[in-house]
Amino acid sequence: MNAQPLHYGLPISAKAMEVYRRLLGLHPIAVDDAISLTPLEMLVFAILSQRTTHKNAQQAFDTLRQKFPDLLSLCDAPIHAIESAISDARWPDLKASYIQNSLRHILGWRGGELNLDHLFQMSSEDASAWLERLPGVGRKTSASVLLFSTLRRAVLPVDTGHRRMMMRLGLLRPSASWDKAHLILQSQLPRDWSQREFETYHSVIKKHAQTYCDATQPRCAGCILKDLCLHAQTRLHPRPDHAPLITTKRRKSSDQTHPTQMCMLYD
Ligand code: SF4
């Protein structure tokens, strides 16, 4: 007997897969097989990506690598020089500190070696836990290092748009913490998925969150998921006793709000 809760007649994992099936047809994304970033390089990139567009993170990363071709030199570089190199990313002051302190920690913990090669020998759970001891590294950042670097692990990073959309669809409780969100959403996907399948899934969900499931003005009327979506049902067919399930206020001042004033940067 299937004990999973039903969602519009579907068990929750079947609903998650139906969402994916539809979105894959709508956003046919070809992921790049040529993963070339080492875990250490990906760690730096993932920190730069926190609450920053991919384009800006890439610009910041490219400039940083031009100015500091050897990551070891970042350990002793003046912090303002790192901050200036990554100015395309949001909150360069905080991220410069995260990057430098993370690299210094790795150097110390690895006995003078600046690499993350030991993660290749670890399980994904242990590798995540190791990474999350570093400054500025939470579950999304550690999952990004595992998925997108040459580690090529089958794990799911969950970013803000992904989490919002899953809550609206009813696949994630609004009360779920970030760590729980990663566990819950990954558990809804097939256990035998490869790294490539997780990367494709992540890209497709991200694309839909950006193009349809906007934080303040989701395009529910034209959304291919509206018949599966709790938020759309309350929004498109409101009843007096129903309020929209997830209303996300865009922080108008988000560009200015320094993350030290928020609970987490990496969410
Ligand atoms: S129906 Fe609306 S709220 Fe639901 S996933 Fe689509 S855009 Fe988002």
C-alpha cells in the first residue's frame, strides 16, 4: 500500500516527476557535459553565486581568476583587492571575506595543501558536512560544489526560486528549513538518478522559476503547471475563505540590504 500523501490524485513523488516531465518539454535544456571546475574552484564560484545572477557571478569569477590566477595567492591578498576583483557579484565585501577565510581554513585543515581532493574519497553526506564547516557555506553552496564540480555527485541544490516554486506547488511545506528543503525535495526524485539528471532537473526548475514563477507576479494563467499548483488554484479560483498560499514579497531594498542583516546569504 502506498502511504504517500496524494496531490491532485498523484503520490507526491509522482507529482514531482509530472512537474519535471512537463517542464522538460517546455524548457528543453541541454546541460554541458564538460564539467571542468575543480571542487576548490567551484567553491569559490558557488560563494560568488549566492544571491547573484549566473552572469554576474561568472564575470566576478573571471575577473578574480585574471587578477589571482593562483588561488593560493588569495590567502594573503589584501581583502580590498579581492573585493574589487569580485565587484560584479552582490555583497563583494562579505564574499571576499568568505572566500579568503574559507581558503585559509582549507589550507590549515589540509596541512598546507590548498585543494579539496580528499572529498573524492568521501560520501556525498560527509563531503557536504565537511564543506559546511567553512565560512559562508550552507547546504545550497555545498550541494553546488558536489554537483557542478569534477566531483560530479548526484545531489540537488535548492535555490530561492526553486524553493518558492515547490512551496507553491505544494511539494514543500512553507515551514521547511533550508536543510530540510534539500532533503525533502531530493527524496521526491529517483534514487538512481545520475549527476547529469540532477543537473538537468535543477536547470529546468530554475528556468521555470525565473520565467513563470516570479516572486511577486507569477504567470499562473499561462503556466503549464497550474492544474497541479495549490497557489494557482487559490489565485485563479479564489474562494472567500482562501488566501494565496505563498506570497513572497520582493524586498525592494534587496540590493542594498546587507546579508549580515538577514539570516542567511546562501539561501
Ligand atoms: S501555476 Fe503559478 S504559482 Fe504555480 S508554478 Fe506556475 S507560475 Fe508558479
